[in-house]
Amino acid sequence: MTSQPPWISKTLTPVQKINTFFDNVDASLTITTYDANLRHNELTLLSAASEPAGTSTFEFTVAEAHTNRMGNLHGGCAALIFDVCTTTALLPVAREGFWDYAGVTRSLNISYLRPAPTGTVLLIRSEVVHAGRKLATIKGVISRKDDGKVCYTAEHLKVNIPVPNL
């Protein structure tokens, strides 16, 4: 029997579920990985909801370390941001036996529409389009906070896998 992850507790709000997930998924790290740094130091969770679908919204400021040679958000960095943020949209709807470990990525398709230069404050909005027993589809949009113009969009397909006894 696997132990129940703390982020699926029925007593937690959607925001608390995401924060608990972030705290626990990185708890055993002895080194600071880039995605852990992203979760704890670079993303600011603004909101999350479970109805009508799982959603999350984060704020992120593009720093020089996130950019390519042209001074714009690097495509690989945008992909990691989507991977982390779209996954969090599943957490508000997760429950024991239903996306309780947030699954694994099957595919992550990104469209790069306009650049986000160093210093740009971005909003990352994610929404569960569908979450079945085994497969989930989540959409993500990264837009500029100042004018709302969309910079990047994503479709994140995830697979819910059985977790071995922990």
C-alpha cells in the first residue's frame, strides 16, 4: 500500500495543495536543481482553483539567466516553466487514486509567438482541459502582465502512472 501524499488532503485549499506539493516534491533534494529553484524562488503563485476545472496562475520575471543570446526568454526555459506550471493545475482536482502524484509528461507542445525580453513580468495561466483515469490534457498560456499579449502557448499531455510502494 502506498502512503497518501500530503498535497491531496481534502482539508487543503487549491493554493495550499500546490504549495504543499512544491514543499514535498523537493524535500529530499541534497542539491538545488533548476526546477526546484524555479518552484521556490522564481515563480509566485497568484491563484488556483478546482472548479470548474483545475487551474493555476503564476507570475514570473524574466532574468538574464533565463535568456538566449538575443536577451529573450530561452525556449527551453519556457518549456520548463510550462512543465512545472501546467502540472500544478492538476493538483486542485487530485484526490486519492486520481492524479495523486501528478503523472508524467507524455508530450509538451509549445508555440512561441512573441519574445519576452529580460525584465518582462509574465503571467502563466494553466487549465485542465480533461483529466481521465489515465490521461490528462492541460493548456497553458504565458502572457505579458503589462499588456496581456500572449507570448507562448502550450498543450501538455500527461499520463497517470501507478506509483510503487513508497
